[in-house]
Amino acid sequence: MPTEQIPTYRGSSVDEVYPTDEVYPTEELRFADPSEPAVVSAFTSPVQQAMPETIVPETPSGRGTLDLGLLVLRVGLGTVALFHGLQKLFGWWNGPGLDGFETTLFDAGFEQARLLSILTAVGEVAAGALLIIGLVTPLAGAAVLAVLINAWCVRQVAEPGLQFFAPSGVEHETMLVAAAVAVVLTGPGRFSVDGGRKWATRPHIGSFVALIVGVAAGVCLWIFFNGANPLI
């Protein structure tokens, strides 16, 4: 009616619903993609505060039996290198000794056979021992690889044409070369003296550098001290 006055509504104000003197914590919204920026709201209602957060599960860092396999590979290659070096150095286990090894290198066409016989024997013993204990493994593996490259070439030039199968072929040397390359690239694993170092369990560019150095050393030894074409 025209004479009726509509009463003024005096319900709860905004300040009564959300008192200004009470501080509501802000909520950080997390996304599954860590590259997306986090969105932070300046004012969050109680309903929004109760919303669950999205948590990205962490990737497990276990290595399983990888370190055990690297131990077997490293110790096996190191033992072969160590025993062969001792045969050349002291003549143990029906080995040739330094004199016999010098004659073998001279007959194979190497210059400076005496110097190379000493360096090769000492290098095999030292590198083999380092591989067994897992110390400076990439460099030790590179040293063994350089010796094996020359052993592969000596075996190959002994018979005309490309020979692979034993006893006159290079299948034994080829397998040892592959093992040396694998050790250089994978590192020693945790069961080694260097096991606590990051490069020992997560090798990166340094392993490629060591591999290149080992291959270059073996090839240069053959070219400058022998020079024969091993593929003919």
C-alpha cells in the first residue's frame, strides 16, 4: 500500500560473514607440470582452503642390480688385464716375460719394441689393478682399451684378410674391446673406491672424453710405431 513503509533489511553484512580483523591464509595452487607458474590468491575463502592439493609423485632413484653387474664387468676385465700384464712383466703362468714380449712386438713390426714392451706390461698391470678396485676407472679403462686396440691389430695382420673366429681370428680381442668401452662409458658403480663420487654412478661428458683419449692413444701407437694396414 502506498502508506506502507518497507522496512530496511538489516541482515549480516560482509564484515560479519568475513570479519576484516581475521586474517585468512593464502593458498598456493600447485600444478602437475612444474614448469607452470604457481598462482597465489590474495584472498581465499574457507571452502577454497579445504580443497586438496595436487602432489606430483617422486620418481624412484633405485639402481637395482646395476651396480652388481658393473662390479662383475669391471673386475672381470681388470683381472684379465692384470694377469696378462704380469705374464709380460715377470713371465708368470708360462708368460713370455719382457724379453719374449719384446721379441713378439719386434716380429709384429713395431719400432722401439723394448720401450713398448715395458710400457705395455706396466700399463696393463696398473690399469688392471685400478679397474679391480674401481679407482679412476675411466682412465684405467682407456689405458686397457689402447692396449687392446693394438692387440686386435697384431692378431689381424697375422693372417691375410679379415679373420674373426678363434684361434686365428679376433673374436677374443673384439669382446675385450667391447668390455673396455662399456666400462669407460658406464663408470665403476657404487661398489668401488670411487663409488661415492657422482661421476662414478652418473657418468656424463667425461666418459666420452676418456673414451676418445683411449681410442686415439691406441690408434696413434699403431700408426706411429707399426704402420701396417690391419684390414688387408
